[in-house]
Amino acid sequence: MQLTAVSWIRLGLALAPSACHDFVGTTTPVPPVHRVPPDVAGAVVLVDKDPTIETTDPNHVVRANEQRVPQGYRASMETALGLAGLRVTHAASEPHDLVAKLAIAVTEEPTYTRQVYRCGLAAPTGEPVEQIDWTWPRGTYVAPNEVFDFATHNVATEIATSPRVAAYLRKARQAHPPATSSGTSPQGSIRASRAGWEPGTRRSAAR
């Protein structure tokens, strides 16, 4: 079986011949995604823009866009965030707790192409919360159709285990605690529960 070590040729960028190798051996499996702490599960992340390709070579951007690499990374990242216990929205008008900005940074090194999968998280106000920069490890081989999943599962795990992300979401939840009835779980954005209201519930009449 042909395997690939984060092959940009297979992803459509064709950055360098050294980026793709035919290798017979054991592939590295896609890791499971760690989940966020239970008390902040269900927080909503806004992902409303495709990732950017950060590189000094404009040809890389052209080839990436032709092969829809940004869209592939975004779709896989959204799935990975769900596996981490977070919810994803595409509409800025909907209540959300975090805004994600995705990117792939590509740097040509003397002997290989360095790739960094990036996810910047900010509050809805624009205040930075966390910046995840996950670098593809050299010599790591995966199946060709698992490149995005391998990268995004690692990125999502770093988000889920980030003390900064957990602390921010806990602070948001304490400021606007979700309204729950006995035996039910909080739903919707942490910030959507202001004044004891959750999406899908009826606001009590004022007395």
C-alpha cells in the first residue's frame, strides 16, 4: 500500500517532490479526539470563513484553492470540534462563545516542506483566547485520505485540553449560567442563556 507523509502533492499543492514518498510499512492511525471538560461541553464555536494558506509562494495558494484544500481542512476541523464536545455554527448572527480562525502555514525548508495547522480562538468581542499551532511531525506516515483528519484531531485535542480555553468558557458560563430544568442538560451557547433563557424555551412572563 502506498502511504504518505503529509503529502502536499496528494492534497493538490505539489510543493516539493520530497513531500511525497512511496513507503511500505505501518501507517500512523488517526488519534482520537480528547473532549473538553464536562462543565464547558456544548460551547459554540463560530467557523464562518475558510482557512487561509499562509506562504510566501503565491503558487501554493493557487494550487490549494484549485484542489479545495481550505474547504477540506475546514470540514474536517468542524467534525473534530464536534468530537471534542463543542458545537459549530456558521452564522455570526447565532449565539456563540468562540470565534475560530483557521489557517495552514507552509514554509519551504532545505530538506522538507514544513506545515503548521493553525486555529486561533477569540471571544465574540475579538479578545484573543488561544492560538493553536500544530506542526506536522516529520517522518509521520498516514493513509492519503486521512491527512486532514490526522491534523485536525490533533488540533482539536489541543483546544480541548487547553487551560486557557477551559478557563475562558468557565468564566463565560459563570457570568451567564445556563438555565436547566431537573434532569436536562444545557443546550445552546453559554452566552445564549442570559436572563435564564435558552434557545427553544419560552421566556417566563414578567410578574
